[in-house]
Amino acid sequence: MTAPRENGKRDVTPQSIDELRGQLRSLGYLTHGLERWFALDPWSSRTFWQELLAVAAKSGVLVAPFVAAPMMAATAVRNAPVGIAPAIVLGAGWILIALVAIIGLVVASALVMKIRPLAVIERPGLLTVASLSLSALLAGGVAFWWSGFESRASNLETLLVAGLVLALVAAGATVFAAALLSFSIHETRQIPAIARRPRSRAILLASAVILAGLVALPSLTAKPAQPLPPESVLVTPTDAKVALIAVDGLTLQLFRAHEGVRESFADARALRFPAVSSVPELWASLGTGTGRDLHAVRSIEGLRVGGEILQEVSRHEPLRALPPIARAEPLPSNVRMRHYAWELLAERGVPVVAANWWLTPSLDAGALRTRGQEEIFAAARSPEPGTRALEVDRTAMAALLESIEARRPGFATVYLPAVDIAMNRLELPAGSRPPLVLEAIESIAGLASELRNHGFEVLLIGAPGIGAEGEGVLASTIALSERDATAEDLAPTLLALFGFPASEEMPGTSLLPDGEQPRIGSFGARGGTRVRRETFDREYHEALRSLGYVQ
């Protein structure tokens, strides 16, 4: 039996573990079945580490599913529908990671308690503080993971995640309190002399604080709202007809080495490109005239789980560290927050046709007609990768010329990737690379001649390719200023050719000889201030993989 001691604590001398549980229940400590499950035999001969790991493992088994639940809810909402197999794999992976984290937290807490093993026995309120602190750490981990998503959470997702995190806090506080109490009794062989105070008020207070943080998290992590478009733009009317050919992989050295394409242009010079990490980012920076912080195009990764690819994943996803469970999968970028210069022209009445540009859907609306890259890349079906690269260029050129015949535009543009694919992306048999590159460059010369026959002045932009050596090239049939050129100068130059001002968000300046014109503040964000990534086309994804864009 037990006898009161002078210091207010009780020695533990019951005849059985059931009697110990009964005494604790009388003090209000073991009011739940799971707490009775935690009660350790204080007079057993098992070692310190055996008892500690047993308590930690029990805590992990009970709390880990509550950690995985809000993560599964957020992932399911963002990637709906999620198949059964990926859901099981995701859930198992998160539970495993949470189990390891919880065992570590409980073990660390017990080792801290060992400095003063009687602290929990002497001050029952400390048990509540310790258990709520452990629960708050887990809730903070989930919140940190949740903050890693690119797009803002929907109301449904916020409601589900907040509710499940609150369940985690309540369940974790109960489980951790039972675990730490049981371990403390086992180590000190004493039980509290003071009855336990209700923890519901403390749990509600902690839950309210965490709930407020979760509700505010989407706003805190969201990117600042982009400025709205101006109400009006003053322009100088012009009858210009301009075409832009963008060639990936074409360097100044290659340009000068091929007489046919060189003779198509009156002027050619080196062109400096900004340091970027992906092809879409490179050409988005050139076409929009803005930096990555504004156009928001960058390399992204999905997660291949259970045979499916999840596109919406957190930047802080821990499963990336477990390749047997989930594997990072490079995906084509598919969001752009700023207009290409020619889209700005089309919105203001200039007829525009465009083909094969990154992050541009097929569209025929108002003054703008585009043929999207997904459509053009998927149309190339040759079994030989080198031939397939040439097919992409041919399809893009044909789409551009067809649109020109149908729409008689003031501006036309096409993106051609075959040179870069043949030079830098495909592993080709010895001797097969030069003929492919030569054929691609000769077709560019033919396109330039065709555009001239349609009355266009032509600009040619060549980039050396990501990680490739050589200088970029800017060639033109238009007289441009003699100064050095950068890729950021293209958008202001195109706008100036049609009498439009550049924006203050564009760091480049016009290359036209008549100098810089007054600027406006901003043309605003593309499609409003919230642009969510659209689901990528799997056929397009496989086409990119076959051409060396996705490893």
C-alpha cells in the first residue's frame, strides 16, 4: 500500500500494477483508457532504456496518425483525385516519419526530466505544460510543411487542416502527459500527492493560439499582391510588321558559321542572358522583360508516389528523403505571372500570332492567336529523338505561317528548340549531331526568308542553352543602336517598335536608335493576382522527357 510522506509525495508500495492504477485514478490522473495503457510497473527490473523506448514507441503509435492526417488532407485537396495506392504510400511514409520524430521528442523530454526526476511529481501543472509543448512542436512541424506549397490554400483545405491540427494538439497533449507521467513514476517510484487539475482549459487556449496561426499562415506566406494594370496607356500609332524568331541552342559562333542564316540579317551581335536555372525561366525573362521575382517561372518538382505524379507538393516535403517511398519528379513549369511583350500588344489591339512558346496555351481570342507548346511538342512522333526534335521545329514553323495567312498580324513569333535539343540534350550516335544542327539552322534561314516575303522585319534571338558554352546572338533586319545588348532589352524594344512604353518593372531599355521613351509603372499581373498552376498534360510531359528536358 502507499503511505503519505512528510514532503507531500507518496511512496509506491502497492501489491500490483492494478492497485497503482487505482490510486492514480483516484487522483484524477488516469481517467482515460490510453493513460492506463501507459502505466509502467515501477518496481519492475527492466532497464531505463527499455522503459523509455517502450513509452516513446507507444506515444508514436498513438500520435503519428494525427500528424499524417492534416498532411494527407492538404495533399488530397490540392491533387484531387488521389488514387488509393498513392494515398496508402503517402500515409505510411508520413506516419513512419512522424513515429521517428515523436520517439525522438519523448526520449529527449525524458532525458531532460531525468535532471530533476521529481519535477512532474511535485508540480502536476508542469506535466500539462510539457505535454502541450510537445504537441505544439508537432503542430508547428505540420504548419511549416503546409507553408511550403506554392499556391494559396483554398477555404476547404484551410478548414480541414486547421481542424485536424487541433485534433493533433488535443490527442498529443493527452498522450504525452500519460507517457511522461508513467515514465516519471517508474523512475521515482512515487506518485503525485496532489490531484490533477483539468487540462481542458489549457488545451483550448493552446488550440486557439494555434488555430489563429494556421488561419493567418496562408496570408503570411502568400506573395505580395501584384500591382493592377493602368487604366490607360498612351501610344504612338504605327504600321510596323515585326516577327521574332527565338532559337534555343543557337550561339553567335554557330550563327556566323552558317552563311545562309547569316546573310538573312543586316546586323548581328552578341547577346547577354541572365543567369537562370531552367529553359522556361530563360525565355520567360526574355519575353516578359522582367525578372524571376515577377514572372515567377522556375523549375518545379512533383512527387512520384505509387505510380502517380503529384504536382502540388510542399517545398518542405520530408518524403523526398525516402526514395523507396516517394521520388522527386521534374515537371514542366506551368505558371507565368507576367505577360509576354506580344500579349501586351494583343491586349491593346495589335494583331498577334505566336507558336510554341513556353507556358502559353493554345488560344484564339481577340487580337491574339497562339499555338501552345503542349500541342506542338506532342505532335512530334518520330521514333528517332533527333528527327523528333526537327519535327517540333517544322510543326512550330508551319503553325506560325498558317496563322499568319489566316490573321494577317502586325506581330508574329515562334520558339524553335531543335538546335538546343540536338546540341545539348540528346545522346546521339557519333557523327549524327552536326547534320541535325545544320538542318535545323538551314530551316531557320528559310523561315526568315518566308517572313520577309510576308512583309515582316525580322528579329532573331539565339541562346546558348542552359549550361552550354558560347555567346547568345541578336540578329535583326531593323537598324538598332550600336550599344551592347542584353536579353532584358528585347521586351522594351518590341513595345517601342509598336509605339508602346515599357514598364518600370523591366530593367532593360529599348535598342531603337531614337532612345528611351517615358515609362509606365506596371502592366500588371497576368490573369489577375492569383494564378494557380494548371494540371500538366502527361503526353506533353513524356514528350519533354524523350527530348531531354526532363531527366
